[in-house]
Amino acid sequence: MSRKSPAVTLLWMYTGKNAAARREQIRGWRHANLAVVEADPKSGWCRAIQGVTKETDIFVLWMDDDKPVSHDFLHQMTQPLIVREEFGVVMHFWSGNAVSVLKKTLDASPIKDDQAGDSSLLKLLVPMLDAPDQRSGGRIRLALSSTERLAPITMEPVGFPS
């Protein structure tokens, strides 16, 4: 990936109560290279993944249950994948509700059509963790973030400062 802003596709599966308000919030993020694909909870992730363009660098799969997210949610989700390419982080998992994945990692994973209708991010991601990454000697590097880091509920500091 180059230094330019990566092409990000947000695969958005909404299970909250006000989709129109959340869509408006997403539009307000104004990420330069963002495409949004809505994933139907009844169909699962596979159909939405198949509809993503080749130009995508990073997928962000988000099971949105109306938890608050900050205005820089996309930046926070993609930063671990692009900040130090030599470290080789290929996936960033956020407290069970969202994951960002390099497109080449997703393309190399054995996602099966029989997973259709399953909306579990963990069930989708386990096959990716089993697929070896050739750049890092067969190891997948994963970044983890807590809910408090990406969706602060209080104004008080939580955890370690960045």
C-alpha cells in the first residue's frame, strides 16, 4: 500500500433501531476513498464481501448495534493496518463488533458460501487466522482494540494513553 489514503470499503451490517441516523453519521465521516456496502443480517457477510470492488485496499466489517463510535472510527480501524507495513498487521479486531482486514488477506482466506446467512464476525474470521501469511513466515498478526478506545462512553481516560 502506498502513503495515500487507502481505499476502504465499509461492510455495514446494522442491527440497531435507527438506520437512517447512522447512515447520516457515516456520510459525515468524509473519508476520501470510502465505499459503503450494506450487509443484510439475514444473508450474512459472504454476499456483501462478493460485491466489493477490486480497488479496495481494506475491508471494515462492522456489526453495528448502535454503540456510539467517534468521528474518526474509520481512521482508528484502519490505522493498525497501515501505520507500520513492515510489522505486517493484517487484521484489527474491535471488541466483537468490527474488524478491519487487508483485502489481500480476505482474498486468500477460504471463506465458504455455506457461511451465508451467518452474521458472526468470529465465524467469518477464524478461517482467515488459519490461512498462513507468506510475508511473516506463516504467522498472522492481529491488532486488538477495546470498546473504550474506539467508542469512549465517559470523558475520563480509560486504559493506557496512545
